[in-house]
Amino acid sequence: MRTDELIIEAGMTERHYWQDLWRFRELLYFLAWRDILVRYKQTVIGVAWAVLRPVLTMIVFTVVFGKLANLPSEGNAPYAIMVFAAVLPWQFFSTAISEAGSSLTSNASMISKVYFPRLIIPTSTIIVNLVDFVISSLILAALMGWYGYAPSFRILTVPLFLLLAFTAAMSAGVWIAALNVRYRDFRYIVPFVVQFGLYVSPVGFSINVIPEQWRLLYSLNPMVGVIEGFRWGILGGGAQLYWPSVWLSFTLVVALGVTGVMYFRKTEKSFADVI
Amino acid sequence: MPVAIAVDNLSKKYIICHQKRERYTALRDVLANGAKSLAHKLIKPFAASEIASTHEEFWALKGVNFSVEQGDRVGIIGRNGAGKSTLLKILSRITEPTSGRIRIRGRVSSLLEVGTGFHPELTGRENIFLNGAILGMSKMETKSKFDEIVAFAEVEKFLDTPVKRYSSGMYVRLAFAVAAHLEPEVLMVDEVLAVGDASFQNKCLGKMQDVSTQGRTLLFVSHNMGVINALCNKAILLQMGQVVVSDTVESALARYMQRNTTEGGHQFVNNEVGKPDAKANVLEACVLGPQGEPSPSILIDENFFIRLVWQLNVRVPFLRVGIEIIDSTSVVVLSSMDTDTTDLYGKPREPGVFHETVKISSFLLMPGSYVVKVFAGMPGLERIMEVDHLLEFEVIDNHTHLSHVGGARRSGYIATPLQWGIQFEHAE
């Protein structure tokens, strides 16, 4: 066994942090595995929840925006598919940030008793949400089969947009998780932001509804780029992608992520004292 | 021997907020306090800030220095609040120090609690892997020790049962078993041996002793002097966040026992004497050692005293004053009244100040910490004085073998040695 020397000093940024993170990758795996195992335990309909939520959201939006408000779809895609292509990343993002946000406080006993890089906890919650994402993707596939709507080669770009969605969830999640340890107000802020975000993001409607001159401003919401990217990839054909919104979203997400990880690491060492 | 742990001028400061009940800050409070202090300044611009006084600095550790050689088994002792757990938390990187520097050589594992991260919905098998990962074991390592862990915990039959259906004994055994199979070069343990029944405690202790024979370094925090004696070859005594002794176990224990410490709850002085409405009140109380000196710690083989000075403000037709000695699990171990052995029973008492002392014999209370409750009343009529948590003291075992089997605590509440008659017939 190699002898490694550990030095602990006040205010010292851990030199081995990323190395430690790698060493604890199994913990990441086990935590995610634990959360997946217990996710739907003692629920009556179990995994069906993962199906029900996106489907109901899709139905409501299709009826309200597609039928009642008569908003246009993108290209020739059925309105339901257009909505579902957006529900997919939005549901992932919103659940991931709310769960990541409370992840540290719900694992308080671990944080105050054991050392490990704390970044593992919010990361594992976000990974767990990928499971629901996969289930939702299968529903989308079924839905497209039902409508007989074939995707184009652009579907291959979806993983890239998923990566963007994952990074966005991670960036926001890390910020909220760290802030929530000190200020429990975020318990109330996050559900509000999530609810609000559903309406200010183009989930129920296409970005084409937004007048041209406002689109860049509208894209300051980083989820706009992500959602539009998903639509562009999944719907193929006539769907247009407003690229500046994707780049803007990418830039914002990276900036949020870098500052988030910095803030997280700065406060991480006092988590055990204030949690 | 090379140095395994070197601690250099380590300090840790906490900010205590007196005002708040919540354990966490809320933005609401931050804003409200800001507004309050602003308003305060506007109204009384020259008064000292009231808000600031609610925040107090508390040094849990201050200027701690020591070093531990590889293979040493070091016991960390000290009274409640001396900084033992804080020290362990800093050493195991759970919280960071305010200042100072630590160097540790080798792979570190710390065990501050058994069963950290156990999930009640998961089965025993699943929890073993999860807990192993949390404690820093790789999956391969856990797999290779799996059978050993299960055998140690004696839960073979329930491996696939969710742990929420386990009895508390099984739960604790499983939790400790995982931790006991860690193989770090430096192991830090905080009072986790106080779990399970006596036979399991002995098993755990045996496991801890193995650690040291394999040349690993052990840091062990405990209140149980018997275990420290049995397990450690060195000891560090902490007092109010500072190292008082870092030497052999004997010298640290001796110092720990030293009289005339000023800290602790063994002395009580009433600062609000003469509440007009009270019929009686306690003026002073103290736990006294065998020579009559105030003492927070009593050796098991010494007599000691509890002194009580109280004031009676009205004449009462009859009265008895009593104490209850209560152990750390809230069991009243002993109660005694001043009318038990005096001629005051059923007699009236005049207003005035009473000085009373009760002698408690050696070899009576088991080692441990106790609190004293005081009361005075007319039986069946009225209780005129009652203080629940008046004094604290602890009884310490000095190698009498009365309180411990091996290293684990004997069960029972009384530490009196009894006479045994033994007849032996040799086997033919």
C-alpha cells in the first residue's frame, strides 16, 4: 500500500480534490444506486409515476396551447410530439435541480459524520434523474410510433443537448444545494422557480411564437436553448433552430457551472458546521 | 517509530448565536436582523449594538499541539465540551480548522458513528455495500470481506430483509461489523463501542485490539476509562479545547482525576437568592471529595459528600429534604432524605439557613456520570423546593475490575463487591 501524506490546513483548497473525487467514484455509484432502489419503494403505482407525470403534462399543454389557444407547432410535427420533446429536458432539469437542491440537507447525517468530496451528493441525485429521463424517452418513442412520425438523422445530436441539459441541471443544482445548506429559504424558492420556469420556458409552445426581436432576450433563460435544441434534434424536418440561443445557453450554463463549483468548494468545508 | 499524525497549533472557532432557536440561518433572519440593527442605530446612535452581543465566539479548540507515532493507540479523554469530538472531526476532514496545520501519513478512516448512511428500505446485503462505500472501501474490498462481516454481525438469516425490520441490536451489530472490517493505516473512533450488549461489546473491543497488533495507528475517543485503559498505550487529555497532558495513559488519567478543577457542574451557587414568593430555595450546593474538597470526579473506592445549603423562608409543620442521584439514562439510582437518619422526621422547622451534608459510600455507584436533583416538601401536601439538574459528577473506576468485564461495561447499577463462598471438588 502506498503511503500518502495528507495535510490539513485552514482555508487550504484541497490539492487532491479532483483526485479524491475520482477515488470516491464508487460512492457516487452506490449513492445513485441507493436512490434508484428506494425511489419508488412503498408507492402504489411505483415506476408508473415516471410515466404519468410527463404524459399528463404533455396532454394538458397540448389541449391548452395546441387546441384551445391554437398555437402553431414547429414544422409539420404533431403538437403533442412537439410538447413532449420539450417536456423531456424540462422535466429532467426541474426534478434534478429540486432534488439536488435538497440533497445535501437530506443527507445531513452523512455530511456531519464522514468525509468525502461533497460534490458527489448533488451529482448522484442528478444521475438518478437520468433514469426517469430514459423512461420518458421510451414514451416519446412510443408516441412517435403512434403518430407515425419518423425522426431524421438529427436525432443523433440529442445526446449533445442532453449533455447541455445535464450540465445546466448540475450548475444550478450545485448552486442551490450549497446555498440551501446555509439558507433554508431555498426550500421555498426552488419550487416557485420550477413552477415559474415551466411557463417562461418554451415547453407548451414553440419559440416561433415569440417575436423575432425578443428572441435573444428570451434566450437569457438557459433552458430555452436546451429545449429548442431537443426539438430541433427530435422533430427534424421543418423545425428551425435559433442557434444564438443555443450558444447563449451554453455560455450561461458554463459560467453558472464554474461559479457554482467554486462557491460549492468554498463553502463545502463548513457544511458540517452549519447543516 | 515514524510520526503518523502531527498536529501543529490547531484551533477551531465556532460562532454561537444566542438568540436563535433554529439550527440554520434563514435569509429572512439575515434581512430582519439587518433591519433591526439599522433601526436600532437610528433610534439610539451611540448605544452598543444589541444584535452583535447575541453572537459569541467559542473556541472549541485552541492551540492544540501533539504528535502520534505510527502504531500508537491513543486515547483522547476529557470532559463534555472539552473538544474531543471537534478534534476528531477536523482530523477526519469533516470540518476545517480555523487555524493550524495537521500532517497525517497513511490512509485514514474515521468512525464517528456506526451505520452512517444506512438506508432503512435497503436490505442488509445492500447496506453492507453502501456503508462500505461511504466508509471508503472499494467494492472489491467489501466483496472479499463480505462473509466475514456477515459472520461478525451474526445476521446471516436476515441478509435479504430490509434493515427497517431489524431489531435495534441487529442493526447496530451489522453497522459496527462493516466498520470493524476497515483496514486503514490510521483509524479514528468516537465512542462507538458503547453499542450492543456486553458480549458484542467485547467482540468489538477484541477487533479494536487487533488493529493495533497489525501496526496500525488508532485514535480513540471515549468516556469509558476502563476501555481506554484496556486499549490504549498513550492518552491525550483535553480541557477546554487545550491539550493538558499528552503522555502515558496513567499520567493522563491521574491528571484527569485531579481535584480543584474550576469547570464542571459540581458546584452550584444561587445568584437570585431570596425570591420573595418562594418558601424555600437552594443557596449553594457542591459535590465534595473524600477530603471535603469540591470535586467533579469521584473514584469508585472513595467516600464522597454532597453538600447543600438552603434557606427556608416560612415556618413549616414538617418537612423533608431529599436528593435523587440520576444516571445518564435517566434512571434514578438512589434517593435519600434528610429525615432518614436524623431525628427531624415529623418535626416543625423554623425559617433560616440549613447546612446539610450527606455522605455517599464508596463502592456504591457504578462508574459513569450522574446528575443530582434536590427537592424539599411536606409529604402528601406540598413541594416547596425542587431543582432538577442541580449538580453533576462522575464516578471513575481505578482498576478495581468491578465495573468492567474485559473492556466492556458490566451491567447493573450497583458496584458493591459481594462476598463469595467457593467450594471446589477436584474431578476424579
